Amino acid sequence: MTLIINIVTPEGIVMASDSRQTERNIKQFTRIFTNSANKLFSLNDRVIVGTSGLAFFADNSGIRKNISEYIEAFKKDNKLDSLTVNEISTKLQDYINSHYPWEKQLDISAQQLEIEAEMNSERILALEKKKDSIDFKIKQPSGRIKEGHLNIEPVNLLVSGYNPDGTSETYSLSSPGGKIRKRDNDEFGCTWIGQGDVVSRLILGYDSKLFKVPAIKAMGKKFNGDLRTQIRGLEYYIQWNLITLQDAVDLAVFLIKSTEIMQRFTDGISMDVGDFQNVGGPIDVVLITKNGIKWINKKEITYSEYI
């Protein structure tokens, strides 16, 4: 997993990321693949993209690549200098959609489920393919019925920067999924993608799992959707229109470090125990202004006698 922080201020935009990539091995155990992955990429001299979600996938030719290779190929194959943030986002999403054969991956997951069921002497009662997921129902040898849901891990992108006319925009993209405008021009604030539960608790006062609590779900029906609006009153009041670039850098780094440290000492939450330390490694930070892009911190390839 990953954590990408984007903070838009009147002076400029700050984006920061961790450097950890995890991977499930053949036994389906999650392990740290690397602590030196690049997740922030300049698309031109005024637009940055941050990547999270699926880190490696095979294209239609069957060759498995890092998401960074797809981003670099996208830059090479497209002329982006004169395009708006919106136009770049649309082109990038189309590019990833054309190279990430997620429908084929979904079919493979269904086949794997059938193989595992046969190995365990189980019988598949239902296998229903949705738009980008599969619902299944399996009868175990004991007679117990097991129901579940197979999801495709998406590629998530956060694109932020300035248009040729000096206005700014921020978009989140998913494949499979859609494109959402997160911030228009002069909409200052913080956006994040990836493993953002700690960030949500720190800034908003809660994370999205709150709405899975039965009592909260019942209250939500009672208040006809107004419950979320009331809970947003827990959000810390930050005057984003007054925050300086230095403060934005400090806050972005703090949010990533806080997530890394919390993951070090916890194993999920009580209602959903079992998690992995998916955020870690060096923190890259980049600054985007109307005058261009400046890397505040960017890890370099170095040599050390001690590994």
C-alpha cells in the first residue's frame, strides 16, 4: 500500500509520499518488497502524479512491470506540455485502463477460486461476476455456507498541478474506476490516497470504518444521510488559505510519519484485526508552483557497506 499527501495552498502545492511497496507472494503472504520505490512523478514542469494501490501488473502482452514504468512510458508517448491538469488526467486514466487488463485478472481470480475449492473438497454454489468484482457462495465439507467477494486491486493515482493559465486543479483516478475532481482553483486543503485511516482520524476525527458500526449505520438511516454532515463537525479547523509552504511540507511529512509509527505498534483495529505495515521508507516531497517544480526531498541511489 502507500500514502500520498497533497496539500494545496495559495503559494503552491506540496505532494509527499512514502517509499514502501508490499507484495503478496505465491503463498498469499504479504511481504515488504522494497522501501525505495518512487511514487511521485513529474508529468511536465507544472503537474505531478502520485501512485498508490496496485504496484505491479502485467500488461496485455503478459509482461509484469512496476507502475513507474507505465508512468514513464505514458510521458514518452504523449505530448503533455500544453495540456491542462484535467486533460492530462483523462489521458493518463485512458492509458492505464488500456494497459491494465483487470478484467482478465478478475477471470484468473475466479479460476483460482474454483481450483482452491476443489482442493478443499468444497462446492461452489454461486459465482456471479459483477462489473469489477465477483460474488461467490461456497459449501464447505462441514455443510457450512461461505459467502465472499473478490475485488480487483485498483491502480490509484492523484494528479495535481497548474494549468497553462496559472489556475490549479487536483484529480483522483482509479483503474478500474472513475475520475474525480478533488480540488478546483483556489480550493485549498489536504487530499490523500492510499492507506489514509490514520490521516482521516487526525484531521477529520474519524475514518470511514466508523460507518460500518451497526449503531452508526442505524443512525444514518434515521437521519437520512445528515449524520455524515454532523460528524464532519469533528474535523480540525485548519485555515488552509493561510498556511505557508513550509508548514504544508511539515504537515505532509508529519502525516506520513504518524501513519508509519502507528502501523508499527498496531495490528489493525478491534473490529478488523490483522494488518500490515504498508507505509514506510524515505519520504519524498515535491513543491509545485506557477514557476515550476522543485524537489524538497528526493531519495537517491547510494551505496552502503551495511545493508
